[in-house]
Amino acid sequence: MHRPARKQFWLVIPAAGVGRRMQANRPKQYLSLLEKTVIEHALDRLLSLECIAGAVLSISEGDAYWTELAYTSSKPLLIARGGKERCDSVLNALKLLTQETGDTESIWALVHDAARPCVRAEDVVRLIEQASQSENGGLLALP
């Protein structure tokens, strides 16, 4: 009897934006918030979840801010090339994830913006629990 592979949940975090509308001296994912950058808060919060296997971060070519952070995690953290548009960054991350894992059947991607650190862990866990009951996926949205 064929048993479906156990689902693995990976983060895909597009972080190649330059924050033009923000008019700050750096992209908003690298702005400081409570002694860490916004992207560090997002990664820490999401990678701390037991149900998350790892993350793929899409960054701009030549992104010196990310290199300066020297961020580490106990979970796999892959770096993909950011694209011209957000959708290109997500696609590059998905391609890298498939290439690195060799898995197209059991991996599910949770796409989360690098500049959104306030996502609640319990909301992500609930999304995963509910999406796991379906083959169609899910979307986390709050009013």
C-alpha cells in the first residue's frame, strides 16, 4: 500500500525589495526594531516553530546588509537570488528548494514577507494544521 510522504513545511521569504516607498536609508527588512533587524525578528519567530523544516530567503544580488548580519539558525537556511519582481523572487526560491531537496511531493512552502515580523506563531501553526487537511493549500489573512 502506498503511503503519502509526510508533509514538510518550508518558509519562502522574499527579501529582495529596496523599500523605495519607505524612503529610508536602507530596505525596510533591514531597519532596526528592538535591537534586531525586522528580518531577524521574522526569521526568529518563524524558524522557532517546530513544524517548520527550514527557510529559503531570496535576496538581491550584492545585498551587503544580509552579509553584515551573519544570521545563523539551527535549521537549514538557503539563499536564493532575488528577482526583478516579488513573484520572481518567490519562483527563484521555490526552484532552489526543489533543487536542494529533490522533493516535489511532500514539501509545502509558506511564503512570508521579510518586512512583516509581527505574524503570530499560533496563526501560522493553525494555518499549517488546516492546510494539512487539504491538497489545495491555504492562505493566512487577518482583517
